[in-house]
Amino acid sequence: MSADPSAAESLEFVCRLYGALAERPAAPLGTGLINDTFLVEGRDGPVVLQRVHPIFGPRVHDDIEAVTARLEAQGVLTPRLLRADDGALWVRDARERVWRAMTFVKGVALDKADSPERVREASKLVARWHRALDGWQYEYAHVRGGVHDTAKHLRVLREAVETKTDHRLHAEVAALAAPLLRAAEALPALAAEAPIHAHGDLKLSNLLFDAKTGEGVCLVDLDTVAKMPWAFEMGDALRSWCNPLGENVLEATVDRALFRAAIEGYRDGSDGAPDPRWASWAAQGLATIALELAARFLGDALEERYFGFDATRYPARGEHNLVRGRGQWSLARDAIAHQDELVRIARGAL
């Protein structure tokens, strides 16, 4: 928000809507690409304050309130929404942008995995989170269309390549898009699988870990809670956790030791016998989501309107998204080329 001249005024305005936050120190928090996040030293302790991206309608807060209440009742640590002085779960600033406040949970967040033990703990935490919501009857109020609609994201990329021919990065994006779109034709139809209650964005930075023990503490950034197939949920996790180089690289491969640790952790965090379908779903989901995200990054390299970017390292959004797109496409290529190997590793870990 530093580029927005009214950022400080908006933050101050919103803090006044939460009495305990008024005129309290605030600082940016985290490295998220979507929401703007701040840590406010409230009178009663630290509070996380977020300006919510417009892709999330205000009713998502009804879902967050319901999901976190269920998690808390099941003994799973989770941040909870704080109500504004008027009792609302969310507020608007003077420019009608949606903000929310949540309880602060102490923990360490990482952008990329630093060990198999870290990934194992991450997967155990996610399995416990899934288990707490298993069998829960709830209909989500905020349903975002097109989430993991791979065909849609591929179509957006194709249309961007066809229409943004005068863009400075067109030649580079088009050269990557052609083989990506061909590879997508062989992807399995994962959307047909039965959905589960899912976090919806299990990149490693959305998990908190205990700084001393390394154990998984809780999941954060809950705007994406929804029902979706296990392969999409865990495929997104695996494409993040099993790429120790992170998203800002040109070449990446699936780290097999991290992949195995993730499957072992999910097995250990689950209740009862492992589902044998997890092995194929994990491998297929990783490949599909890595390819899908590559398409999204490459499309936005030409559109330049969605993902945030690091202005200290890249001249514009397009250049940063091109790097991200190259990296995710290389990860997808490795996962696609070695599906049988990944399935064998997963089966061995179960």
C-alpha cells in the first residue's frame, strides 16, 4: 500500500472503527500477493488488520466466522475475527474498501520449505485441520466462481496471447504458452472428485510454525475456505511445499524428499487408515495446479492487473509474473514427466 498516497489515512480511519486499535502503532506484515496486511499493536495486544482484495466479497466473513468457530470447537487453534465497535465482522474505509481485524496468532511463516521435517509438520497440521471439518454440514455463503477452473485459466492465457500482441513481453509469454497449452490437453479431470472442506490456498506462507519446536501451529488467510476436491487442495500445497527454491525462480523441480515428507505428514495427521487414492491425487494435483498457476502468472504478465509484484526487484508487474510463470511451468513439466515416479513415492509413504 505504500504506493497509495491515502494508505496511511485509510489505515488510521479503519483503526478508529475498532476502539482498541485507534491511534495505535501499525506495520506491514507478511508477503501475501492479494490482501494488504498489517500488525497493529492494539491496547489489548497485537491484532492483524487486512484490507481485503475485491475478489473476495464481504460475505466471505460469514464463512470465516463459521469455519473458525467450528475449528475452535474441535480444539484446533485458529485466528478469529474481531468485531468492530458496531458489532460488524468487517468494515469499509472512506473509499468503500473492505477491511477486517483478526486475532494475532504467534508463529513463524516461511515463503519456502527449509527441510523435510518442516513439510512433514505442515502436512500434519493440514490433515488435522481437514479432520476437524470432516462431516461438518455447512453451505458457504461466498462462492468464488472459477477457482481451480483450469480450463478457464487456460482460456484466459490463450486470449491474452491472442489479443496482447503489442505487449513488451508478448514474444516471451507466447513461447511459453504454446507448449503449456499442449500439455494441458492431457491433464486428468480432477474436478469430478468429491469435494472436502478446504482452506483453498495452502502455500507455505499461509501456515504458521512454532519458532522453537518447528511444529505446525495454525492456518491463516482464510478468504479461500470452500469445498473442493482433495487433489486441488493438496496439489496446491505440494506445488508450494515441494519447491524449495520458491516462486521467484526461472527453473524448479519437485523435491522428492519433500514430496515424500508431505505424504507421510498427512498420513500421520489423519484419523484412521490412509486413503489409497491420495497417492495418485497428490501427483496429479501437483502437476495440474503448477500448470494452472503458470498459466495464471503468464496471463497476468500480459494483463498486469491481478498479482502483486516486488517493485524493488522488477520494473513492473509483467516482468515479475513472467519469472513466476517460467518457474511454475518448469515445476509442472517435471511433475508431468515423472507422474509414475511421484505416485510410487506417495504409495510408499502411505
